[in-house]
Amino acid sequence: MKKMHIEILTAVGSVAFLIVIIMVSKLTLPMPGYGFSTALLLYVIIMSIVGLKLAEMPEKK
């Protein structure tokens, strides 16, 4: 796969993942403010790791 395709799939997947973790936090945690904050923090951490891995990946032609 080309790096561009992986970046597009990662972007789409990350948005779907964010929606899922927000839904899970709303359904399971009693205080919605903390659930959203936790979901957002988890999303930022995971996307930072993915972004660093994509930056290390060489471009294939």
C-alpha cells in the first residue's frame, strides 16, 4: 500500500474510533464530562503514536 492510502484509511478509521469511544463513554460512565475528556485524551494519544509511525514510514513509489 502506498503511504497516502494508509494515511487516508487512518484518518477515516480514527474518526470512526473517536465516535465509538465517545458512545462507549456516554453509555458506561455516570459522569458524561469525564467520559468525553477521557475519550478525547485517548484519541489524541493514539493518533499521536500513529502519526509518529507514519512519519517514520518511507514513501513507496
